[in-house]
Amino acid sequence: QVQLVESGGDLVQPGGSLRLSCVASGNILSIYVMGWYRQAPGKQRELVATITDSRRTNFADSVKGRFTISRDYAKNTVYLQMNSLKPEDTAVYYCNLVGAYGGYWGQGTQVTVSS
């Protein structure tokens, strides 16, 4: 089994920044992709950003130029740096890992952007 633990969610004013972290532990054989998804109230879960084992990144159009994703491969940790936050970024952010044994989700961390 694989466990994903997210942290870093908070209440922040528009224009502010946050950094989310996700640590993976457990029976990790190989990690192919780690990433972040989010789900706002009444909406479907959507991709925010992903990073592969070869450091290839992918971003949703809505966050390009504002968010960056990075990985610490030694620590099995993925980060999401979020800058210039907007009220529409408010959501529960979920960490996702795709590895040799399948896909896994974290429990989510709340990000609220409001004045």
C-alpha cells in the first residue's frame, strides 16, 4: 500500500502565494508520475499539474505561468508552488501518484483564496 500525505493548504488573500507538499510512503516500487488535482465545490476534480520521472511537466491552462511543480526524488515528495493566487483557485487540492502498482490519492488539503 502507498500513503500520500499533503500539507500546506491555507487561507490566503488574492495575489498571495502558497506551497503545497505531498510525501509518498509505503510500498513504492517505481513512481512514474506525481501530480496535483483540485476539486472546487460543485465541480469535478481537475488536473492542476503533473511531473514525470523524467521531469517532464504538464499544467492546466488556468495555472500556467503562476504555478510550478517540482519533485524531490530522494524523499518521494512533490511540491506545488502557487503564486498570484486567484479566488477561482479555491478548492481541495489532491496529490496523485501513479506507480508500478497503480494509482493513489491523498486525502486532500484545502486552499482558500479570499480577501
